[in-house]
Amino acid sequence: MEMKGKTLILGASENPSRYSYLALKKLRASGIPVVAIGKKEGKVEDVEITKQKLSLEGIDTVTLYLNPQHQKEYYEYIISLKPKRIIFNPGTENPELEKLARENNIQPLEACTLVMLSTGQY
């Protein structure tokens, strides 16, 4: 399995019943470096969840756990990171951001991070 680049989880949560929490745990278990941004600060395993839009290098994937209304404030930030792809997890589908991604040579994927990880497609 090839080593994938860094993943940014937008909408990260310390709440174990949240998909973003499960995705973070599974990404770390797969040895994938993770950066997490959420509504509240916290920590899951070795990953700090921050509220700040950090200046980041080398982000390969942005995986979204924010509904489309909450994504707007992150449009410019996401594009500025120049990720290779954005994963729109179920419930986060957003034609506006998908179009913006394509215009900036970023691949939008309507998929589920957890399913992709469990089937080796991540």
C-alpha cells in the first residue's frame, strides 16, 4: 500500500459517535498523517483538533465533515492549500465547492472516507 500524503479533516470532533472521529482514528491506524480542524479544540489520540485555519504544506486530501452552509467560510482556505482532492462525505455534497475545486485542478470526490479506507481505495 503506497503511503498517502497528509489529510486535513475539516469538521473534526472528539465525539466518538461522529464519523469525523472514526475517520481520524482509522486514518491514523493506517499510518496517514492527519491535521484536524473543528468547531471546538480537543485531541483524538496524537492529533490536536484546532479551530484555527492553520498555514499548512503538503496537504494531499481534504476530507469534509461540514454541511455545505458551514463550508463557505473555508472555500478560500481549502483552495489555498492546493490539495490533490477533496472528499465530500455523505451529507457534505456541495456543487458550488466542487466546481471551485475543478477550476483549481483539485479533484472533488463524493465518497466516504471510512469506506475508501476499508476497501483500500484511499
